[in-house]
Amino acid sequence: MADVITTSKQTEELAAGSHKARIRAIIGASSGNLVEWFDFYVYSFCSLYFAHIFFPTGNPTTQLVQTAGVFAAGFLMRPIGGWLFGWIGDRHGRKTSMLISVCMMCFGSLVIACLPGYATLGVWAPILLLLARLFQGLSVGGEYGTSATYMSEVAIEGRKGYYASFQYVTLIGGQLLALLTVVILQHVLEPEALRSWGWRIPFALGAVLAIVALFLRRSLNETTSDKTRQHQDAGRLRGLWKHRRAFLMVLGFTAGGSLSFYTFTTYMQKYLVNTAGMDAKSASALMTLALFIFMLIQPLMGALSDRIGRRNSMLMFGAGATLCTVPILTLLQNSESNWLIFILVMLALLITSFYTSISGIVKAEMFPPEVRALGVGLSYAVANAIFGGSAEYVALSLKAAGNETLFFWYVSGMGALALLVSLMLHRKGQGMKL
């Protein structure tokens, strides 16, 4: 009974528009989001250093393809995570869902930090690495939908784009913190030490950061009511089926948005090293600065969407991704100037920010409260698993086959799909400011 009364009071506090309550909600939800994505991205950034430990071979590109394959496999668990944590979020509350997801993510990171290599465990080493990544993928699959839903529900009219943008502030912040950790280790440790044991440090750090995230998330206000959680359709696939058109639309623009995001963030560091010919330290430093700026402009782009409408922001992303992806990646391929490379990377990230800053609120506004976490989480997870998670694997595989430029056109084509779906957002019944 006490829990019910507390939840009711917390919901009323948010509904009353308490500024302090909203700030606490943003910080609490964001803290866990940051830790989740820090843990997940550490794998991508550190794969340059531990690939040989789990996949012994003389070909560096083959090692990266194998580690990228494990990275992509983690994304395959996202649809299951999107469904499971969407059900928990709609049926038992957003707060409960977010607490469970951050615990699972950090357990996976701790396992990787302590996992012996192929020389010790043989074939079990890559198998256990894969299992840990699948566990993390399940967690992240639930994190996005629930946190996007939560942050959309604590936002106020007229500033929803601004509030929702902080989801990607912390998402990019987690990625940036992971990259910054690698940069620091590159300067503190010798390359051989980093390849031998230093790469384990970021994974252990992620587990430690979870303690703070859990403490902050425990104080979150619940945004759902008893009535919403007890709705007959709450968290159920049959309830989501009633909104299948919205589900398919989210699949469409998430496919293009996620592929563009992962291409110009997680894969870009490897692209600069393997294709543009930059050394690992320079590429890491450049991407650290680029991601920092990318993070800072999210609230600005979110606020812009509150003024021009989220449909216009989505159209600008779709058009930019379609027209500019191939020229940008081609110029990066042949550029010898670090300044030009930086400008091109920032241009790509600026275009992507039209999507990232508002993606959560756009998706959340397309579903009613009783299936919102499930609708956002599952549709996002499916598209992300197929297109976002496979970005590195597809890119590296095409490079190994000597057809790297096909990847450029692939990303551009998915941007065109996002553009076409965004054109449909003007139709009535989508529940968003146009």
C-alpha cells in the first residue's frame, strides 16, 4: 500500500510541473543511460586491442570482422530485450525496468573484464565473450525504449524536443567517456600492455559506475499510473498490434537513423585507421573532440525541433543522409588533412543530429501510454539489430572483399528510406507537433 501511495504522490509531483522534480528525473534516467552505453561502446573501441586474444589469426582485418560479428550479435538480442523490458516498463513501471537493465549491463561488462583468452580457454573464450555480449544486448534492447518513454513523459509541452534530446546527450556521453578512457589508456600504457591487459580496465570501470547509477535511479519518480499499468493491453503484443502502422513507421526511420549514427560514431574510428590511414591515437583524439561537440549540440537541435516541428527535423536528416553520405565517406577515404577529416566528420554528425536529438520523443508520441515502452523499445530494437548493429560488420566485410564503396551507397539508401517514412509523419493521428 505504501508503494502505491508513494507512486501516486510522485506522479502528481511530476504532473504539477515541479522544475526540481524534472531535473532529478532527467539526471536519474540519464545516469543509467550513460553507464549502459559506456559499457556497450567500450567493446567497440577496445576491439582493436583485444581481438587477437579471443580470435587468434595473422590477419588484423579478419580479427576485426570477427569481433564486429560479436558486436552485431549483441544487437540480435535487442528485439528480445525490447519486448521483455517493454513489457516490464508498461506492466510494472518504467523505474523497475530501468533498474533491472542497468544491473544486467554491468554484470556483462564485469564478465568480459575477467574473461581469460583463447590461449587459456581455447574455443570457450570466444563463446563466453559472445554470451556476455548477448546478455548486454538484452539489457540495452530494453534500456532505450524505457528511457525514451520515461524522458518523453517527464517533458512538458513546448519543450519536449529539448528534454528528449538529453537521451542522446547521455548516450553519446557514454560513448565519449568510453573513447576518452581508451585515449587516456593509450597515453598512460605502452601499446603492448594495452593489448595484453590494459583493455580490461574500461570494462571493470563500467561495473563500478553502475553503483552510482543504481543509487540515482532508485530515487526516480514513476511516470505511469496504476490505471495505465493495469490496462488490458499494457505491455502486450496484441495491444501493440492495434498500432502496427506506427510500429512499421518507427522501423523505417530507425533503420536509416541507426545505420547513419553507428557509421559516423562507432565505426568511424576504425574507418579513419583502416581506410584513411590515420594512426590509432590521432583517430581516437579526433573522434573524442567530434563526439564532444556532437553531444553538446543535441539540446540545441532538440530545442530547434520545438520551434520548427519534429517532422521538419526528420526530413532534414533524411535528405542530408541521402545526399551527403557518399560524398563525405569518399572524401574521407582520400583526404590527407586532419582538419578536413574533422570538418567532414562534424558535417556527418550534424546531419545525424537532426535524427538523434528527437528520435526518442518522435517514437514515444506515436504510441499510447499502455504500450508505449513496448512500442518504442521493440520497434527500435528490431531496426537497430538489423541495420545499426550490423554496420561495422557489413562495412568491414565489404572492405575485405574489395567493395568498400558499396557500403557508402548502402548507408545513403537507408537514409532515403528514412526520408520517405518521414514524409508520412504529416498525416493525422501521429500525435506529434508538425
